[in-house]
Amino acid sequence: MESLNTEIRAEMGRQRMTYADLARATNQTRQAVQRKLTVTRAVSIGDLEKIANAFGITASELLRRAEEYENNKEVSA
């Protein structure tokens, strides 16, 4: 889900978080986090939970925002 990866990167920006910061918070390497968020592939449920926790929000909130982004993108097209 490309929009989920986009939303995660957007939240990183809002929280002024780097890939290294998110990697530390999720107990992964920076390279692994960066690869997961720049390649168009699904983020696992486990990773989604860890990432959401690092942001201080729920996984469902991240998914809601990603869906909202996707819907707005479709309306704009």
C-alpha cells in the first residue's frame, strides 16, 4: 500500500524523525526501515504496530490517514 508508506514518511516529517530515529524506536536497522518505506510493498502488521507506537499513535490511525490520503488523491485526479 503505497499510501501507507507515504503517510508513514509524512508522519516522520511531522515528528522530525529520521530513518535512523525510527529504526532505533522499532529495533530495526536504518537500512531495513528505509527499504521498507521506499519500496512499493506492504508493511507487515508487526512493523505497522511498531511504527505507530514510535509515533505515539495507533496502527488504525495510520491506516485511516493513509486511506484518507488515497481518497483525496483519487478525487484530485
